[in-house]
Amino acid sequence: MKYRIEQRDEMEFAGLVLRTTSTGGVNLKVIPQFWVDKHKDGSVAKLAQFCGPMGMLGICYDYKPEDNSFAYAIAVERGIKSLKDFPQGCQLIKVPAATYAVFECRGPMPQAIQDLWKQIYTDWFPASEYEHAGTPDFEVYPDQDDPAITENSPNYRSEVWIPIKKKAKG
């Protein structure tokens, strides 16, 4: 798996939010459908007008272990804009400063990124010296190197950013 370690200060995003659960793989169905629905109603295009250097993002946050639920936002960096400048319904998402393992993903969406998430948790975390730091993690969908590359392309590039901390020795 191709990855790098990156330190980031606190970040703020504006995004459209869906609450889902990982129980029974529900999130693997409803999140891609959320993207489809938000593309169809024009929300993603409106939000994309505000893209910062990172591009479009999918942010997972506000985890509730008692029911395996979490919030998922289709988001962009807030920058200097006020929340009221963004499309109606956008919420502010603050992500604290963290150290991230940033994994490169190549392939058609959503399968490539879902496969990468699985590989990170089944292969990388158990073999690494790190564990999840418990703060929001996210997917980054940057502008592609070639505008002809679409999300269905085997060359589509994205990233998974996971906040990490060293495993406790024990």
C-alpha cells in the first residue's frame, strides 16, 4: 500500500451531511447513493465551485460506538468564506490538528476506495505501529492530472486520510 505520513493543523470544512451506520455494511450502500443523489440535485456542482487545494472530500466524523453510527459529509475546505456563502444545508465541520496516514487510491469509484478502506483495517493497521487517533478521517477527491479521467476510470486518483497515533506498548 502506498502511503505517506502528514501533519496538519486544525482544518475547517463546509459540507452536506448524512448520518449512517457501519452495521451490516449499510454505509457501503448509502454513502455512494448520497453522492449520486447530491450530484443529481446539483448540490455537488454548487459545492465544487468552492473547492480548495484538496478538492472534494468525504469526511467521516461524530462516531457513536453504541450504535456504530457516524456522520458523513460531502465537503470542501471552508477557507475564508462564511458558512452562509455555501449551498443551503451545508454544515461546518471542524477537524482538529492531527498526524495522518495518507493512502493513495487508484481505480473506479466507489469500489476502489471501499476496497482500500478494508485493506487499511485488515492489513495495514494490524501490521503497523499505529492505531486510529479517534478524530475524523476522510477521503480526498482531488482534480485529476488528466481532465479526461472520470470517477469510473481505472486511473482515477483519490486518497484516504486517517488520523493516527503510536500504538500503546503493552
